[in-house]
Amino acid sequence: MVERRRLLDFLPHLILIIGVAIVAFPVYVAFIASTWDAATISNGSMPLRPGPHFAENYYRTIFVGTSSSTREPVGTMMLNSLIMALTIAIGKIAISLISAFAVVYFRFPFRMTAFWIIFVTLMLPVEVRIFPTYKIVADLNMLDTFAGLTIPLIASATATLLFRQFFMTVPDELVEASKIDGAGPMKFFVDTLVPLSITSIAAMFVIQFIYGWNQYLWPLLITTKDNMQTIVIAIKKMIVTQDALTEWQLAMATAILAMLPPVLVVVVMQKLFVKGLVETEK
Amino acid sequence: MEKRVVFNGKLLPYLLLAPQLLITLVFFYWPAGQAVLQSFLVQDAFGLSTEFVWFENYQVLFSKPEYYKSMLTTAIFSSLVAFFSLSIALLLAVQADRHIKFASGYKTLLIWPYAVAPAVAGVLWLFMFQPSLGIVSQSMRVAGFEWNPLLRQDHAMMLVVMAATWKQISYNFLFFLAGLQAIPKSVIEAAAIDGARPARRFWTIIFPLLSPTTFFLLVVNIVYVFFDTFGIIDAATQGGPAKGTETMVYKVYSDGRSGGDLGGSAAQSVVLMVIVIALTAIQFRYVERKVQY
Amino acid sequence: MSDVRLQSVRKVYPGGVEAVKGVSLEIADGQFCVLVGPSGCGKSTLLRMVAGLETISGGTCSIGDREVNEVEPADRDIAMVFQNYALYPHMSVYDNMAYGLRNRGTPKDEIDRRVREAARILEVEPFLERRPRALSGGQRQRVAMGRAIVRKPKVFLFDEPLSNLDAKLRIQMRVEIKKLQRALATTSIYVTHDQLEAMTLADQLVVMNKGQVEQAGAPITLYERPITIFVAGFIGAPPMNLLDLPVTGLPGLALASPPSGPVTLGIRPEHLELSAEAGSLSLDLTVTAVEAVGAESYIYGALGGQGPEIIVRIPGRDLPAIGTSLRAIARPENLHFFSRETGLRLN
């Protein structure tokens, strides 16, 4: 920067450190709460340092479950969330890859119609069509199934647009070289196009995994059985508003467990995550 | 833009498109169509007969004060979240941009809340501000400030605004930082040589150059507040107390849940669809402009 | 036999644009044929039709004894080297070369043998495990050639393969391509817009313009006896001086035996010499610019003081001063006369 004064040099750090602290504080509090016992928390005397009940609380949360509101252990729910997130992420990527491939690399009647049909879904988020969609899933007998939980969320205009955009940048000569090398469309797709798209696919995966894992409204409606619950909806059910029965230490342990996988994905795959965010907003 | 080189295939492209189109038609267009159709119908109390009533459902909807209340709530909620998350993110991004060396480290420390589920964010903030045991509300009580989001609407609103802002800062920070780093350093150096002090430099040079990013983020944030904060509200306040935090999206859900007025609920959905279409249109106009630059 | 025969080949694009307007060519087995012309003349389209990357709108294309109009590119027994190399970026050099053979089900040890042999010929053995992005432009070019030769095709097709290289490398690779083609004796079609490349590589040189063949033949024939004004102006650097002669003649120009009607007169810069005498063509010039490029020099002069610009090539570096008047003369056998109306050669 242009100025070379010490105060001006330090001030930004100070502001950033305060910012980071404020951003981290809620999670820190949750973590602290997850290491104390119910009594300490509910009488409002929880200190701001870790307590002695870490192992006990997490063991109970993962393998046993809370005593009242949700009877399933959180371990099962995490598994459900994982299956849901992976199915949604992989499903979205798979069907978007092939539809972008069709739209970009073939000429056929109603090509643009198909493209627009997919594109317009951007304007139909699940929130605005929630009950009619619920009714269809119910009519198809897909309530309380992973299919019902995931398939309606698998269509993706965003991913299709992203892959289409990427495919447009792949040089035509590669297609021609493949043709001369005796590769048909599907062989070109598998041998060349998909390997070339691998960073875009990975970036998309990071974004869609987070999207899938954090689903709330949809699983709330579609799942009624305890053993189909995902961790994100379970945590809300653990909090009995205006009720001292809430086992806050377990709820907070669940909250920590619920954010751990997506946060890890973002931190570990930061580059891909940023790429995915930036590219899906083009 | 079109590819010059393509493959031949009559059936194959349709097969490739089939899964996406099938899901779209069954789970997007059909229910959306249902909602539109439903919004023109009135069903009797037993669901035995339906009648086509044109815009009656809409007239009823727009004659209800609570619908205007939910609109107002949405407007307040959106503007507060947009304002706070954009200004805080911009403040942090500008600081990080001053120390490029550390920028990526701060980036890592600031972006992760994006990955936290809205419902989880709601619970985290609820816990801190829980009137009897929350760590922040207790300190406030000691300071002589009675805090109770379970009883007071404005406190509840502040709670969801804080939770929603907290989650959105990371996203805005990323884009602001990228926007700042795209401003050529020579422009800022030229301003410094022209005698502009840092604060003045920010408002006369950097902020105007950043305005496309800001505008883009504004639209994205409004879309976010409209649709992605459902989990925060449901986890932290359930739209309460006394519907004080019931946004339009939350109202569709809670009205639909309680059942009964199918037509009215559908009309609400259609109004939301119109809003999304408008927001998307604005977003794409922006993208078009960006391409021209 | 792997000769290539084109009979009245046409290409009409869906919009109605006719890129190639009936081209007939015979390229003998083992011959190196170069298609040259300005951009948009249809040379690349023609090559891509031989490759099967463009459909043929009219006429026939045969490779060997087989008509290939409807044959897929992979089944035409051709190999192609692209301008931007078109290497698969995610595959190693080895896999790039092996991919086509694998797709045809060639046995593994045979693939390995061929790839290694090609790598040895092209001196890319040390890079076999590298990705294309880790190679220099020249190395990528070699890999692209390697991918072509491992196939042992009937025909090599080159689409401006050297235009992405710098000048020095381009000359080096040009020599290597020629050597390689001699050694393999494979029929080759080579597209370029660089007339020097065209002259040096070709057994048969084909000059194209506006979708048609202007002239085809041995390079030296095209140089010595261009049959159209276009070929006369296109082949040779610096280009041939072309003067539109009205019946009344031009000031500063004297011809021993003037033509009867209006013609275009062509004379190459290297066929002009400075002299005080009168030749069968004499040009009186006022020097406007001079260029010394080392072994030879170019004099630019205005005919008759202010007429059209004439280029004279002289050996050595003994240059006249700007503004001086001098005379350039030519022998009768070096004069080219073209019809002003048809553009065709008259003498």
C-alpha cells in the first residue's frame, strides 16, 4: 500500500482479528456448551472455557441420542445426511454434465427449448412450490425414502449452465482429433471431456455437497420417521422453545457435528470452493 | 456462441437430456403449474367441490393486513441483513486487501460460516441470546438491559438479522475481496500521488470502482434473505413472537402447514414466483452489462 | 495405393455460402501436396473435407480406390496435425499417441512398439510420461506429428501446423517435416498461408483463391509460369511487380514490342537489373526507399517519377540515394503478360 505508517499498518489487522473473533464466537460458545453438563448450562453459570464432559456428551449424542425429543442417535442422522448430500451432489453433477454435453455437442430439434426448460428452473426455488411438490412426492409414494429426499433436488440449472460454459471453451480441434482417433460421442465424453472438466466438477461438488448437507425445509416435510431424519432438522427438534427440558449440551454437540463436514470441506478445499462460488454466479 | 464442431446423433441427445428434463418437468413445472392453477380455485371446506374464481384469492390475500405485515417484515429483514452483511464484509475486505500477504489467511478464517446450515446458525444465535441462560443475554441483563427475543418482536427480529448476517458475511467478503484485488494498483497509486488521503481515496476511487460488485451482491443478498433464511427463522423464532419475524416465505409455509386455505396459499406462492422472476431478471441484466465491460 | 482424388468437390454451408466451388485434384501416392492461399480461400475447408470433418456438398473424394464421402473420419485411414496441436491435455505424451491405436483395438505390445518408434524418430522419448502443458511449442508439435505417424495412415493431413511457432523453429520444423515425409513416403496434404513454406515443401503446389484452384503444379512451374494474375502476385517474395498497361502506355516505361491491347504486365523484382542501356523492358524510376537485408537489397522506385511503385532486387549493398533517378531493365523471357479482363496468362 501507499502509506507507510505503523498505526495504519496495524489497524487493519486489529479490525480483521476482531472480525474473525466475532465470526468465530457463536461456534466457540457452542463448542464450550457441548463440553459441560445440562445443569451448568441451564442455571446460566457456564464459564467460557471447556468443561469436563466432552467425551460423555459426544458419545451420548452420536451413539445414544437425546432422551426426549429425538430418539435416534445422531450417528444415524449423520449417515442420512451424508447419503443425502452425496446423492444430491453426485446426482446433480451427473445429470447436468450429460445435459450440458447434449446441448453443446449435438444439433437436434427443440435443443434450445430443452435448454430454456432447464434454465427457467432457476426461477422456481423449492420454497415457492413447496406444497404442490410435496403432494407429488407423496403421490409417488416417495415420502420417507432417500429417493423422495434427493431426486426432486437433483435437477440443476446452475450446474448445467456452468458445464455448458466450460464446454464452450474446449477447443473444437480436440473433438476433431478424437473423431480421427476413432472416438464416438460417448467415448469423447468419457475419455476427454469429463477428465478435462475435472476441476469444474470438483468445484461443483464442493458447492453442491454443502447445499445438500444443509437442506432443511425439504427433509422437514419429506421425512416423518425418526430413522430418516437428517442432522440439520434434528438439531432444531432438540430445542424445545421456552422449555427447560432442552438438553443444550447435546443440542450444541449436535450443532458442532452438523457443521463439521461442510466446514471441513470448505476449509480443506478452499480453492475449489471459491472457484465454484465464483463460477456459479457468472 | 455455438460450437462449430458437433457430433451426429438423433436419439442420443434426447437420452442425455432425459433425466434432467424428467425431474424438471415432474418436480418443478408440474407443481409450479399446480400452484398457479390452484391460486385461481376455491375449494369448499370438505374438499368436495372446487370452483374457478379468477383473481378472488389474490383479492382476499391483498385485503389481509397480516399479508402486508409479512411483506413489511420481509422488507425490514432484507434491508437490515443486506446493509449489515455488506458493510461489515466490505470493511473486512478492505482491511484484508491492505495486507495482501495475509489476505488468504484471513479469507480462510472468514469464509467457513458459508458452510454452516441456516438452521444450525439459527440455533447457535438462539443459544447465545436465550433469555434465561444465553451467555450474551445474561451479560446484557447485568448491564441493565432486559433481552427477550421470545417475547419481544424487535428483539426477535434482531436475533434473526444477526444470525442471517453472520452467515452471509463470508460470501460478501469473498466477492468484495476479489473485486478489490481486481482494481489496478496503479489507479490507487495515482490517487495517492494526486493527494487523496486513504479515506477519501476509498470513497472517491475504490467504492465507485467496486459498485458493480456491490450491486451484484445486493441482488444476491436479497435472494438469499428471501429464500435461504427459512431455516434460521424456523430454528430461532418460528416466525414469532406473534408473527413478528414471519417473512413471506415463512408465511407460505406456516399457512400451508395449518392447511385449510389452499387457494390463498397458492396465491402467495405465485406472488413469490413473480418476485423471484423479477430478481432473476435484474441479476441477468447485470450479467449482460458485465459482459459488455 | 493411397493417392487422393478430388472430383468437382463443393462445399456449401447451410447459410448458402459456397466455400469451395468445384475443386478437382489428383494427389499421387507418396506426393507432398501443399494447398496455399489467402485466408478464406477454402483451403482449410477442402482439407477438412478430405479428413471427413466437414461433409462434402457435391463431387467425390476418394482415398486409394475407395470413395470416402460417407466414411467416418476414423475409418478413412488418415491422420491429421492441427494448428493448435489439439493434444489431449489430460493425457501423457505416450497416451496421446496411443489413444487412436487403442480405440482401434491394436494389441498392446504393437501400440508400445509403434509409440516408442515414433518417439525415437521425433526425439520426444524423454517426454513420454509428461503432460502436453509441460512441453515447449516445438515439442508439442512433434508429439502432434507422432500421434499422426503411429497410425501409419494412408494420408497425412496438416492444417497450418507451424503457424503457432516462432520464426526460427518454424524453419527447423519445416525441414524436419519434409525429411520425415520423404522417409515415410506417405501421401500428404498440407495447408498453409505462408508461400515460402508452400514453395519449399511441395511436390505439387496448389494455389487457391475464392474457393477455386487457380493453378496446381510443381512449385517452380508456378513461379516461372503463373497462369493467372492472382498466382503471379501470390507466389514470390517480395511480390511480382504488376502494372496495368493502357494501350497508350505508361510514362517512364518502354517496351521493345508493346502488346496490341490493354494488358497487365508482370515482372519479378529479381528479374530487373540496373542498367543505363535500354532492355526489352525499360523502367525509369525515381528512388523512394531502399532496404538492405544483407546479401541483397531492395530498391523501391516510382515509375516515371510519380507512377506506380516498382520493386527492384539487386545483389549486394551498393544502394542509390533516395531521390536519384535510375533505369531498370528486364529480358523478354522474364516478362509475364496477363489479360486485364480474365486475369489469365497471355504469353
